[in-house]
Amino acid sequence: MRITVFGATGNVGSRVVAEAIARGHEVTAVVRDPAKPHGLPSAVTLAVADARNPEDVTRVTAGQDAVITATRPVPGSEHELAVATEGLLAGLAGTGVRLLAVGGAGNLVVPGTDGTTLVETPGFPAEIRPIALACGEQFDLYRAADADVDWTYLSPAALLEPGVRTGRFRLGRDELLLDADGNSAISMEDLAVALLDEVETPAHRRARFTAAY
């Protein structure tokens, strides 16, 4: 398959690129500044574009089978996530190219509550609240997207860190997945596995899903 990845140099995006290449896919990695070191594998095709610009999005995704976005704004610029989402949705509208987004866990519903989301729980870390709220706005934009955008939104577990690729995890929909000890976690490597599984075998079209151990 031909896959374009926005946010390809980030923590999650770089692992998505590696997983896609390992599976034999043709990967186009999007960068905004080609002069900056990117550390991407030689097997990828580089493309220069800005997700906030619909014309850029249309240009670098033409003829692709899927587009993955794993962009994350720097602290203090969380509002840019919504702008990038609007650019991606506008650029892919009517093209037939599938869009898969790596979002956040903050808007997942906590099990055993009356619908309380993770970001609404007491003690939610203040330092990540801005990006959690931005991801909530991002998800709202996907849910409101026109029917001609074939999107999927992946929310990770509450704890998402670099780790190992096991290929063993559980999938859910809109509720936070907890293990027997009440923890919610997954490695970035296994999140990439879950995402590429969805690319290859679609099961959550125009819907959100989540993955955790």
C-alpha cells in the first residue's frame, strides 16, 4: 500500500513509519522543513508540506491509499492541532483517500462512571491538560466531518511511552481500557502495530478505537 505520514519525525510517527516499512508498504514521510535533520529511514520518500494547508495536503496525498497523521504541537501551541486537523480534512475531502489520526486518551470515558472522560477526573495532570483538551477538540472535528472523508481516530492508552513491540494488546472503542491492576498503558511500538493493522484491515471506519495492554 502507498501511505503518507504526517508527523513522521515524531515519537509516534517515527514508529509508524518503521512499522509500515517493515510490512513492505511504500511510505511518504511529510516534513515541513527539509533543511532540518529528520533521521528517517532511506526507504521513505520525503515530501515537503504543511498539514494546515489543504492544497499541500491534496498535493502530497494524491494517489495514496491511506494518510496517517501523528502530529503533535509544541507546548503552548496546542491550538495548532485543530488547525492541522481542519487542513487535513479539507485537503482530503472527496479524494477517497483514507485518513487515520493518532489522537489522545483524555476524551476516553472512564469505566464505571456516568460518562466522565479521563481529562475530567480529579487529579488529571495539569501539565498535559492543554494537549488533552486540544485532542478533544480534534476528535470533535473528525466526528463533525463530512461523509466524504473516510476517517479513523485512534486514542492510545492513558500511558503511552517508548517500549517494545509485542503485537499483543486489546482493542476498544470509546472507553478507557484498564488492566487487572487498574492501569492503562501501551508502548508506542504497539500503538503503531494497532494503527497499521487498521490500515490493512479496516474495522473502524468513521469511528474511534483505542488500544491498550
